[in-house]
Amino acid sequence: MAGLGTWSMTVAALIVLLLPRSLEECGRISIPTPTVHLGDPITASCVISPNCSHLDPESQILWKLGTELQPGKRQQRLADGRQESTITVPRLSSPRVLLSCCVRWGTSLQILDQAEVQAGYPPAAPHDLSCLMNLTTNSLICQWEPGPDTHLSTHFTLKSFKSRGNCQTQEDSILNCLPNDGQNHCSIPRRDLLLYQNMGIWVEAKNALGTSKSPQLCLVPMDVVKLEPPTLWAMAPSPEVAPPQPDCLLLSWEPWKPSLYIEQKCELRHQPQLGEDSWVLVGPLLSQTLQYELCGLLPSTAYVLQMRCTRWPLPGQWSDWSPSLTLTTAQRAPIVRLDTWWRQRPLDPRTVAVQLFWKPMPLDKYSGQIQGYLVRAPNQTEAVPPLCNTTELSCTFHLPSEVQAVVLVAYNTAGTSHPSPVVFLESTGPPLARLHIEARDPHSLWVGWEWPSPRPRGYVIEWGLGPPNPSGSSKSWKMEHNGSISGTLLQENIRPFQLYEITVTALYQDTVGPSQHIYAYSQEMAPSRAPELHLKHIGKTWAQLEWVPQAPELGKSPLTHYTIFWTNAQDQSFSTVLNASSHGLVLHGLEPASLYHVHLMATNKAGAANSTSLTLMTLALEESELHVLLGLFGFLLLFICLCGAARFCCRPSRKNPLWPSVPDPAHSSLGSWVPTIMVEETFQLPSLRDPGMTPITKITVLEEEEKKPGPRESNDSSGTCGLPTLVQAYVLQGDPRAPSNQPRPPSITSDQVLYGKVLGSPTGPGPGHYLRCDSTQPLLGSLSPSPKFYENLWFQTTPLGTPEPLVPNQEDDCVFGPLLDFPLLQGLQVHGVEGLGGV
């Protein structure tokens, strides 16, 4: 927005310059003051001259504060013809704002005049005025704090004067010191100073809204002199000076050369180089000594030292701290306990090779640094060379077989540690029980045990890489002095996927127990691969598999078990689990002439791995075996079919459709007149051209389910049964026990048979129908037809196609049933009585 305002002002200025008789003289802004307090109101007026020919005499004066239009308070015409507009801004919230007087010029605003208004605060009194006499620049340097921002241009002036009293009276003024813009310090040169005379000094701050000054400072320039820090040195050893004690340091310093003629006192501070200890202040130290022995320090410790000085006994300012000096105190003799362990190997009956191990355990955190170790035989003088003089933590030497002890010490330049006797004890103590290992993480192992009775006084734990690494490879070890513990954590030199051999030995008062060994991994890997499967033998329903177990691999724990998987051609999967000692398996229950895919999975505690797949096919059955199986299968299938058919036919709901019931003549309507005892007779069928053939007078069609008999048929309700295409007809000549008035035809020696055929449609007979015919006309020559006669009676019916339909009468009755389709049966025609041999 500020850039937009500047651009607008530039355009307005160009318009004013290009207009004839410039509009610059047309209007003028008047304000009481261009600077006001921030937040105070401001009033301004704009007057337009009547001689401005470019403007309309009745032009309206508009105001802009920054880029925003502001309403004018009022607009009036003065007595001399000028127009005046006044505006009052109730509160200025910006430190700097541009007020513009404008009129309408066509479709835009024309700026007639502008005024910049600033807002801020009066300066606060500067504070914290202080001065130092710098002998390097030979000037008095004073600095102060200016106070809060005033948002206005504020100028500071350092003023001073010379005075002989307490700065109550001014004798000679000193030139004012004007700092650079933005700086809060200023230097009074040496030529304007009297080093040992009082001076009155203060700071004055001034801006458009007011003036303020700091409290006056009265001082003597040399009383505020600030020296440069001294230079620290470490005292070099010399024959005249005894070496310092282990807890002391010898140092010296050199004062700043321009201050050699000034009496001074100094302070020394120190702290350990390592750690977070605070500074320790030592002093005062007089400058005449120029050396100092600092004691009460820690031995073998590096210290950081610094020094500063000031004018003394006269007033002065402390110098800055000198650059750091690092010195190390002398060391003590080692204060340690040496834990020792050994291995012995006889070389010959009189000499033993001893491999001695030790670990220094500091008894004091300020123990001296160890520079080496000495191994000596008991009572051996220093003139005799030691068995070992080494900086390592182990040593191998030879001893006579009768020597059962040595002495071990640690040393440095300050002396030796207390001797540590090493006694080679015999292994006659009780062993440990239930040694076990637990892997806590890939870099640690927990070793546990059960201590025997009597309880040991300590334990030695050794660990190193197990087979196939050489037995002489380096091992780590530690000693536990607490005999009541039942385990310890090994964290040194433990890596994952490595087999470690751990040995634990119990230490007793005068003996040691036998060493107990155990192997373990801190982290194991899964097997890289499983053994390859091989087919050894195969049969029709079995297959014998075998494999060769692989050798143990480094970083992999032993196998826990095997799992064999096999899949048939139908993708049915099977599996079995075997122990890790297995190397073969026989698969049973396979199908002959079938394809199988088999693979082996080897598993340990860390995971599993699969072998490559083995594909095999079982043998096919022989021809004789196949015939036997097919025969058995056929017999079984036939037996199932027979059982099913018997069950199907014996069901009541399936009996009638397949095997209709044959009526029992003894319980039929003929039972009332057929003799109880009958002699089987031979019937002869008459010819169809026989004039004695009695015509059928009545035919009745019935459903398959027999209706309830009527009054005339109450004694003729016997059921009928037979094959689906057979019917039975019953032909009666009336009651044989009643006399008949009708003439009877000549006697027929053979039984008469009424032969008929049912035709349900023009195409032929329909299955499952039969006809039954009863007639009162004499038909049979005998009163007692044989049962075979009833079984062979059947009728033939055709759709009504004869010129004269059959008209039943009341005397004769013929029943046909059941029929296929009653709507198709238009009528029936009886062709006559035929014998069993045909029509």
C-alpha cells in the first residue's frame, strides 16, 4: 500500500507540472504541528485560492489520510473568495502518515497539497550510565541504555564537565560527545581528560516532542580504569623447585605490560576439564609474586585455569578473564584390586606353563593411571628380572612344578600398587549344578547355576567362540566375588549368530571346583536350507523317502524337528512331523498310479527352511488285481441296486402303480353265488359268429380309484388288479340260485370269455386302464368260471366312430375303468367276445 501511495504521488506531481498555470498555487494545507503524540488527535485545513482558473469555483474539497478518503469537517468560502475545508483526525495510530488535500478532476482526484504528520513519544531518560578508562585506547568510554522506542528521530549527547568537588560546581566544560546513529556509547579522548580529577557526566536525549537526561555520574577517570588480563604460564620443573604433590599445580603469570606500574590484585578460578563442576575462585593474589602453587586438587586430573586482575588498593575495574590454561595434576600410585585367573599346562614333570590373566578393579576413582604390570616369584628381589613386565592384561611364563604362587603388582611413575598374591589351587571342590543359559538380547547372555554346599566364595566365568573355532582363541572372563549369587549377565564381546562356549568355575577358600561348560547363542539364524529328499523305494500305495542330515552351521542352532508335506493331484495336502534324529520316512495310504509332490521342512528355534520339491508316482495295479477289484465293485453295485429296488417296490405309495392288485374272486361279487368248492373246468371260447352270443347292453366308465358301489352293485365291489394293460371282466347271467324265465341257449361245454380292448385315442390304447363288464344276459354256460377265466378277460374300446352309438339299458351293466383321458372318450364300441387267442 505504501508503494501504491508513492506511485499516486508521482503521478499527481507529473499532472501538476504538465498543466498550464500549475495547480500548485491553487491549494495549501495548514497544520498546527507536523509531530504529535501517538494516539492524539490532529486538525488541518486546506484553502483553495480564487485565482485558480482550472478549478470550478464550487469544487468540493476532499481529504485523504494515507490512501483512505476522510470526510471533511466543514467547507466555507472566506471573505476574500477563497474556499476553506477543515478536517480533524480523532486519533493517530501510525507513527508516520501522509495527509492530502484533493478536488475532483474529471473522473479522478487531483491532489492540491500534501503534508506529512509524525506521531511518537517524548524520549525517556537514559539509564545505566557507566564509564571505563581504557588504557589501550587511552580514552574514557561511556555507555548507557536509551530506554523504549519513541518512533521518532531521537538524538543522544554525552555531556561532561570538570569539577574539583563532588561535581556540584562546574569548572571547565568538555566538548560534547555525539555517538553515531544507533549506538549507545561514546568515547571521551585523553586530551579532554584529567585522569585524577572528578568529572560530571550525563546523557541527554532529544526529539521533536521533548528532551530528557540521565542521572549525573561523578567519577575520577583512573578510578574506573580497566586493565587487560594477565597471561598464565605453567612453571617448568627445575632442580631448585621441588616437584608438586599429586594434588597440587604450580603456575605463574605475567601482567599486562602497560599496567606494570599499577599496583594490582588478581583472582584465579579453576574447574576440572571433564565433568560439569562449577568454577572454584581463588584469591586475592598479589601481582608481586607472579607465581602460585594451587593445591587441594584431584590427582591425575586435568584442570582449566583463568585469571583476572584489577587496580589495587585504589579503585578500579576487573579485567576480563584471561585465556584458559589447562594443566594436569601429578598422579598417584595405582590404588586397585587385581582379579586374577590362570590356566596351567605341564610341560614336563618338573616344569609347568602358566597363563595368567588379571583385571584391575580401581578402589579409588582418583587412583593413578596404570602404566604396566609386574609378575614376580615370591620373595624375589627387584634386582632379579620379573617373570613378566607388560602393559597387557595377561602373561605366559614357566614355573617349576613345586612353585604354587606368584605376586602381581601394577605400577606407574608414582609407585606401585599393593601386591596381589596369586595361588594356584587344586581343583578338588564340589561342582556347580544345573548350569543354564538365557539370551536376553543379541548382545548379552544370562548365565545361571545352582551353587553347591558348601557355598563358594566366588565364581570365575569364561566365554569365547565355540567350535569350530580353535580352542586356543582369546576368551573373555570375569570374576564374581559374591558367592551367594546364582547367575550373572555377560555383555562383553557378545555378538549375534555366534556360538559361544561358557565355562563357570566355583572358587572356594582353599580350592576350586571343576569347570562346567555350556554352549549357547545370543541370537540364532534359521536354517539356510533343508536336506534334499531322495526316493528309495516305491510301491502301489506307499513310498519310502530318505535324506542326509546336514552338518551344523555356524550361527545356527541345532534342528528341533522335520516336517514332511505331500500333495496329490487333487491339491489335497498332508503332513507329518518327525524328530530331528530322523533321516527317512515311509508314506502309506497313497493311491495307485497317482502323482505326488513331496518336500521337507527343517526347523530350529529361529525359523525353518524348505527343501526342493520331489515329484513321484506310485505303481499301477496288475491286471488280475484290477479284475478282482472290478468284480467286487460290480457285486457291490448289484447288491445296492437290488436293495434299492426292493425298498422302492415295497413302499405302499409305489405298490399300485407298478403292480396293481389282483382281485380275489372269493371276496368279489361272485362270492354270493359261486360255490365254495369248485372243480376246475376247461372253457372253450365260442366264435364271434355264434348266434348265441349275448350282446352287451350297458357300459360304464370308472376312474382307477373304484367308486362306492350303488344299490345294485353292493355285492359286486370286489377289487381288481393286474398288469397295466390288462383288464378283468365279470359276465353274469343273473342269479344262478334264482329260476329264470328266459329261454336259455344251448349249453356250452367250454367257458365263454368276453374279450375286449381299450383304445383311449385313435392312435392306440392308453396304458393303465381296464374295463369291467357285468351283464344280466346269459353268457356263461357254467355257474362257476375258473380263476384263470377272470384273469384273461379284457375289452377293446375305440372312440365313437360307429354309425349307431351304444345305448345302455337298465338290466345290463358294464363298467370300464380306469381310462386315460375322459374328454377323449366320445363313446365306446364292443366288438364282441373273443377267446384268449385273439379276436
